[in-house]
Amino acid sequence: MRLASLGNGSKQVADKLFENAGLSSMIEMRLSIDEVKHWKPHAAAYQYADGKLGLPASEVTLLAAHAWDVQGARRAGLRGAWVGRLEKKFKPAMGEPDLAADSIAELVEKL
């Protein structure tokens, strides 16, 4: 399984967050919308990530703690996995995620 991040913030912020969490070595790429010039949940942001990974959207799963991010990814053709870390209930207006869990560890097991 390849791991990459895609954030609305700068790559430098993501670098620092992953470094502080001790996860830097696990993340293959830290991508930012800075290069694509479209904020998530715009489809272009997710398509940019697919392109950088060199994979079709159908082979990419976005893991997020926000229902809007999962919905954006799904609308762009990716699979969407939601972890109830921040939002305790997936918002029904956002459709259904492909996968859902209460923790990142549980979600990774499902993947």
C-alpha cells in the first residue's frame, strides 16, 4: 500500500505535522493544492493527486476525517474512507463513504 497526503495547506505545514507525529518515513508523497490551484473538494485537487501517483482514480482511496473531503474524492472518481475522529457521524447529505471506522487503525485494517 502506498501512502500520500493531499492537503489544502502548504507542503511545509504537512511536512512539519508528519515529522512531529513520527510518520514522515511512512508517507511517500506530501501533496498540496498549491500546485493545482484548486481547493479541495474541487475535483482538480484529487485528479492532481492521481496524476502525481500515476494511478487511475479508481485505484486511489482518500482517507479523511471530514465528510466533505470524502464526498469530493468520491465525486472525482476516488474511493472515500472516513474516520470518525472529528465528526462523530457521517453527514447523510454527503452520501455514504466506501469505508468508515472510528479510528485510523480500524480503517487501515479494513483497507
